[in-house]
Amino acid sequence: MESDILMQKFDPKEVSQTLLNRVNLKSLSVIEIQRQDYSKDLNCLNNANEYVLIHGGEVQFGWLLTIIGNVVLQLTGHTVVKRKDGTLLCVTLNENRQKSVKFVLDNTVEKLAVGQYLPAKFFALINNERINEYIGYLARHNKLRLSGADNSSSEIQNINAACQQLYPTILSLAKKYTARNDYCFCGSGIKAKKCCG
């Protein structure tokens, strides 16, 4: 593995309706981020509930979309606020998303939540046995997380070790399936031809 090139999860610059249809989602919204003084990382449900308690409105469930190396789509359960004027607002995420985030409303996320833990789903963007194996590990990790397991559990450590062994293969596939005019698999937000391509 080339140590100087890594894959990062990143927000897709563009999301086609074809991709949304493929994962059974409807339209995507770009939502303003206004982190509050009381906002805590990885605590979107409590943050949204606190905002509603202070300002009114209602909590809305849905998904954030992130890409792993241009080969895996991750949907992460997330909550935002629907304000009294009907506009949506994220009160959790930070400035590294440049003041807005792509979000898909989906009330089924609430049914999949376990307490304060919101679910994640993973989809292969290419047809490959190793990608499917990797997604299996990610899905198992998510199931354990929802059950309350933390990173010290032996099963999660075993999953992390298996993912680390798969990483060189996933990175190689990410390079192979990223065209020069695609956004780079590394997550820089730059076209591959001007980055790692």
C-alpha cells in the first residue's frame, strides 16, 4: 500500500437521481448548518431535540450520504430540525462541510434507531467480491455499534483488523474505478487528474 495516499470518506459533490433511485431514496436537499453552543459531535438527535425545545419546530430523520473511495456509498442516519417556517436546519455538523450538507429525508430512520444510536447502510458502487466483503464488515460493525458495543470489544477489534487487511485491495479498486475527471477517491474534493490520478 502506498502510505502517502489514503481514502477518506467524503460528501459527494453531485448526487444523481439514478443513484438515489438505486438505494430507494427520493430527493436530496442541501441544508444549512448552524451549529449551536450546546451542540455535541455525534449527538444529532439530542442536539435537534434541544433546538426544538428552545425554538420550536420538529425533528426530522433522514440520511447523510458519504462516499468511500468512489466504490462504496454510506448512508448515515442523521436528524435535522424542521423550523416553524418549514425550512430545514442542521444543528450538529461542523464547518468542514462548508456551512451546508446534503440530506435525504426518510422517516424510516427513526424506526431503525436504537435509543440515541442511528443506523448506517452501505452500498457497493461497483460489482466486486472484495467490495462486498468489505461492506459485510462495515454492516457488522454498524450492528454491533447499535447494540452498544464500543471499540474495545474483541469482535469490533477483529472487524477493524479484517478491514485493515482488505484496505490495500479497496484502495487499488478505488484508484482503478476513479476516472481522471471524477472527484478523487482520496476525498480531497479535487478532480483525480489534478490530485492522485
